[in-house]
Amino acid sequence: MGWVTVSTRVRREVLEKARRYGINISEFLRSALEREVERREAEELAELASRVAEDLRKASQLFGDDFAARSIREARDIR
């Protein structure tokens, strides 16, 4: 995994206050960006899981309540 440099502009007074409080700006921005990416990935996975669950509910209505269990059992038997 490689690294890239990202730059941004902030108001001078914010930068001065951050330095005064001893905030490691690079580490803070890096970790904040990583947390936001992780949060959005989790949201995306939750949405995907919701769509899969809805599709399974629809399939169960069409093919019977035990459709998911039968499908899993059949897939295992094929192996």
C-alpha cells in the first residue's frame, strides 16, 4: 500500500490554535479521514445487507418460507 500527500487550506487562526494545543495535524487529519471512510463503508454494507434481506423476503414469498434454508442446503450438497 502506498502513501500519497494530501493538502488542504485552513484559516491561520485555526492552525495557530491547533499548534498551541499540541495537535498533531497530520495524524488528526489522517485518522479523521480513515474514520469517515470506515463509517461510510459500514453504511454501504448495511444498505447492501438490507437489500439482500428484502430480496430474501420476496423470494420466500414466491418460493416458500423455507426457501433460504433449502437454497443453502442445496448449495452445500453440491460441494
